[in-house]
Amino acid sequence: SCKCKECKCTSCKKSCCSCCPVGCAKCAQGCICKGASEKCSCCA
């Protein structure tokens, strides 16, 4: 399962990872979706 430090997704406050598109890698530090388009930005 994915652990998210911050979830900045407006449509998805349950889990950041479910916001992330399929192409986005699920990293240990989680993913942050930014902006109205909710594009995923993964931690390095």
C-alpha cells in the first residue's frame, strides 16, 4: 500500500495514490497532485 505525506488533490482526499495516473510510479514517500488538472508529481 502507498503512504502519502501530503494529499493536495481536491477530488481525492482518501488516498493520493489513487489520484495518480497509471504512468506515475508509486514511490515510498507518496505522490502529490498539483493544480486543477491534478497532475501527479512523485517524490524522488
